[in-house]
Amino acid sequence: MSGMTLMDLIVPLRDEIEGFIARVDEEFLSMYREYSVFESILLHDEALEREKQEVEPLKKAYLRAAAEVFKFIPMSSNLPKVNIYEEFVKGLSGMEYEEYSMFADRRLERMLEKWKRGEIVVKEGERLRLDDEILETARYLVNVGVFSKYLQILELRRQMDEVKEFCKVSEKPLTKDESLVLLAELMDENDLDADAGTLETKYGVFLGCANWFDVLVDVWRMQKDAEEPILVSALYIYLKPIVEKAEFVKEYLEKFYRRQLRQYGETPFLNACGIALMKLGCDVKVEEPKSRSAEIVWYW
């Protein structure tokens, strides 16, 4: 084992789990297309049964994510309480049953012990850090699977619900200085520091959890060619409070939708997006849903 680096330890497991996620996505989305909107709860049960058969913590975590999504879809009233990023971190670190808050200290201790025994080589210029390959791999895996991404979007929505205020809006275009003032007010009201992450636009500023532009681009990146664009329903739930408080966001969404429509035509993804935008009160008209995912938003 001497001479092994962090990447040597992580990469094979990451590749194995990435392949597993792809198989789960394909299998469950195929079944999802065959079920009615309200029968999707049956896929929740199927995912939980599959979870019982797995031993690998990361595989169990992903099947649990699929189960949570299919539990949420029929009702869409109660947001899931699963933080999939934390679940992946626990699984990757081998600490499935330990407190997540203790991860950083324990992780550093274990890395230092391996380093002292010569089991991990720290290259010249490299240093052991808390934000190591474990954390980066967890972030990577969240963005690989549709069910982990679905839960991540709903987690952002939960964070919006929990903060005092997630945006500040102006009727007139903001100057850079005015944006900074609003951001400072937003941070102060929520007791956040400057590293919390934000989004600045022409007519308003948003906390990181309400960075609708990044979420929109992520969903487009993952599902623009999908026959079953399930993430659009999560995007719809996420955007609802944002467009209620920041009406001008609708214009951004409409422009994005029309630009994509001109370029690609009405794909299943854009059909679902169009229905979501209609439900959000945007100036968009779609005749009928063309996928199970679009049908969900249509009936919500």
C-alpha cells in the first residue's frame, strides 16, 4: 500500500459508483415512464427494497435518494429531509453511522495517521486539507445522478424557506454600489458572512441558496437531451418562491426558454420547461405535456 495517493484510493470507488448511478437512473426512469403520476409511490417502495439488498453505503444512499424523490412526486407538499451531499460524504469516509459534524476532525486525524505510516504520499507543494478528495468526490457524485441532483435542488428550496429573506429587489436597475449595499443588508438580516455565496442581477440580489441562474443551468446541462426530464419538476418547486418575490426573474426565464426553443425546437425538456413556466405565471403557452415529468408539473 506504500506510495498510494489520495486519488489512488478514491478514483476506483468513484468510477464504480458513477456506473451504479447511471444504471439506477436508466432503470427507474424507464419504469417511471410506465407509471401514472400517482403510481410513482410504488417506485419509492421498489427503491427501498433495492436499498436493503445493497451493502455499499454509497449505493444505499443513492437508492434512498431515488426513494425520497418518488415519495415526494405524488404529493409535492412535504420537502424531503435528506441532505444527499452529507450522505455521500459519510459513505465515502466510511462513517455511515457517525455524526456528520464530527467528520472534519476525524477525517484529518485518519489522513495524518496514514501519512505518518507512509500509506499516503503528499506530493511537493501539496498539503493535507479538510476539503480533500472525499469532499470533492461527494460534490461530483451529487451532480452525476438525477435523483441526487433532484434532492439537492429541493434542499436549496428548504434553505430558502428557512432564512429570513433570500433576496432584495429593486424597481430600478442597480449600480454596483447599490448591489453591494443590498447584499450587505441581506447578509446582516440572515446572520451570514461574506463567504455564503450570492447572485447579483440587474434588478436584485440573491443568497446562494436562491441562485436560480446556476440551478437553471445545471438542470439544462444534465437534462437538455433527456427523454424524461424529471429535474424540471424539482426546478419548478424551487423557482416558485423566487418568482413570487422577484417578478423580474420571469423575464429571464422566458428569454432562456425562447432562445432554446428557437435553437432546438420543442424537445421533451423544453416542453416540460414550458409547462413549468406557464404554471409560474410566465408569458408562455404549451398545448400538452409530452413526458411523464411534464405531466407531473401539469397536474401539480
